[in-house]
Amino acid sequence: MDRMLYVAMNGAKQNMIAQAINSNNLANISTTGFRADLAAARSMPLYGGSGHPTRVYSMTEKPGIDFKQGSMSTTGRDLDIAISGQGFLAVQAPDGTEAYTRAGDLKADNAGVLHTGAGHIVLGEGGPITIPEASKVDIGKDGTISIVTPGQAGGGATIIDRLKLVNPDVKELKRNENGLFVLKNGEEADFDDTVSVVSGTIETSNVNAAAALVNMIELSRQFEMQIKMLKAAQENNAQAAQLLKLG
């Protein structure tokens, strides 16, 4: 009886964990450049005092992140960019360290400091990028930022900085508590001249909404099944106790 209760209880708990991962992906379906978390379940033996497995329970874990590219959406905004193919944009995390993102919905605050839509400061060749007052801003394929200042003679553009574009091995990346990617070894990635961007475009989330909704229903049904097993175990226990009283 205790084995049935344990297995059902553990299954329900792992279903809840998987549902939380799936719900987070669904919640970020409109987040620019978001990468979905993967979830997988595997069986784990439970060893008793004799050193031998007495039962098997399930364990839900996040084996990695889905780095598949999302869809491109044209906006026409000068500061919007989307990374073409592999690569990341370097930003400053809230703790001051360097981190990476695919979110290219950039904007400048009142002081001209360039941020992502989530508020993370964008980094360039010399640190945080600041854009002076300009009548036009252009971001080139290689991440070079050029501006045309008001009243500039001839209308020629002036290069002010360049986005730090990197392309580390995705196997060496992890997601931190701010939703940004960092290197597992804590180091900073180097500039990569092969990474290119498309101006006036942003990359959408790579979450498959239909698949995530179907997965949510499947997990809910699995959870209900585990709860039914717990109730069945409770009923069996009550009936067994009644039989013992009759004896």
C-alpha cells in the first residue's frame, strides 16, 4: 500500500514541476527572442536499507534549452534588430556582469543609454552604448551604429559604436535568474565578426503555442490520474481496516 501511495504522490509532484516549466514557456510566448525550456522525465530507483532498489519513482528535469530560432517579424523601427542565424547580443545583467540575449527590441532612455525592451543595458566595444541626440540612427549588418545629428552638413552618418555580438557554444550556456544567458564558467564571450543582424526586425519567441497547449492538457490528465490512484489507495486502506475489524 505504501508503495502505491509513494509512486502516485511522486508522479503527481513531478507532473506539477513539468506543468510549471510548460506554463513558463507559454507565459513567454510573446517575449522577444525567448528560448523555451525543455523538460524530460526519467525513472530513478529508490534504494532501501539493504542497498537494493525497493521501488522506482519519476524525476522531472530540465535537460537543456531549445535554441531553435524563432520567427522574424518586421517592425520598421531603426533600433529593432534580429540576429540572423546563430549568435547573441551582449547586455549588462542587473548585477553588473555580462550576459547574452536574443532580444533585439532596443530603445534609448532619456540619457541616450541603449536598453533592451526588458531594461537590460546593451554593451558595445567600450561598454554600455549611449546614443547622442540624432535625427536618424542606423544599425548595420555587423552591428555598427551610425547616426545623423540634427543639422549635420551633407547628411553624412557618423559611427558611434558597435554592438557586441558573440557566438559561444550553446552547450556552454545557462539561463540565469533574470532570463539572460551566461557562460557556465563565468567568463565573458569574445566578439564574433561572423554574427550579423537584420535591422528593422525582431525575433519572436520560439515557443510552439499549439504544442505547449496540448502538453498542458496531457500533463493535467496525468496529474488527475495520479490523484485517482491516491484516492484508490485510500479506499483500499479503509476497506482493509474494515475487514480486519470484522476478523
